[in-house]
Amino acid sequence: PEKIRFHLLDTIRGIMIIGVLINHFLLDLELEGFQINMLNNPAVSIILEIGRFMFVFLAGITCNLTRSNLRRAAICLGAAFGISLVTYLFLRDFFVYIGILHLLGFMMLLYAGIEKLKPFSWIKHKKTAAIIGAIIFLALYFVTYSIYYKEKGLWFFGYRQFQNSPLYNTFIGYIMGFGGYKPTSADY
């Protein structure tokens, strides 16, 4: 069977990769002492946040288009842990604990597991299930955003409620999004 390509997705992914390269190039210049002030610019922060969201969103969309999310997860996690190993061995002061590839790989693995369980079997169309899932995860993102960024937050979900948690200011808590812990990493 012939593979079907979605050129719009490929184009958006290509633009996103170029954006990531430009972002890291400018960050590297700033870290080398050039006065770009990119990290302090609110407009740049918004663009970066949208870019991160789009990067993960596109990875989620393509989960429906692949034959094996388990295989994709293995490749992605292999690359992610390869980066972790190399930075641990050669850049120990900037060891990449967890980055976007780790997140994407684990999400692909989660998707592969959910796909097998069919929790949305009562929904007749995949698109409806995807929309429900997107709404749930977007809501969770906005509700819990303040926990990591130490803002007041919505309802119960402000960082003050979690800063006394045993997960706050720990590596495991950092991975789960509780904040407080800021590792030095080559990702930043």
C-alpha cells in the first residue's frame, strides 16, 4: 500500500523545526554573552509557549496517522535517552534529565496503550474521541499551569497548595510539573 502524505502537516512540522533551530541559535548566542535579551521579552515568551504547544499538538495528531505508535515511541525514547546518556557522559554539568523528546516518547507509549485498551469504544468516531481528549488535556494544562510557574492559579490549583507537597522542589515533582526544582540542563 502506498503511503499517504499530509503535506500541510509536513510543512508545519518543517516550520516548527526551523523555529526550534532559530530559538536555540539565539539562546546560544545569548549564553555566549551577546546582548539579545530574548529570554526577557514577553512577546518571545508567548511565541515560545505557542511553539511548544504546537510541537506537542502536531505529535499528537500524527499518532492517528502511524501504523505503530509503539515503534515510534521506542525510536523517540531511544533518541531521548541517547541524548541523556551523551550529556551525562560529556556535559555532566548540563545533563539533560528530561526534555521534549522524553515527553513525546512517553506520550506515544501512553497513546499506544490507550489505543489497545479502547477506553473510548463507546464513541463511534475517532475524531470525537480526539476532540474530547484535546479538551480534557487543554483544560488540565490551563488549570495546572500556575503550579509550575508559581502564580495564584485557578481555584485549588495554585502553587501555594502544592509547595508543601513532598513532590514540590524534587526531580520527580519537576517531571510531573510541580515545579520548584530547576535543574541545570543543556536544554535551557
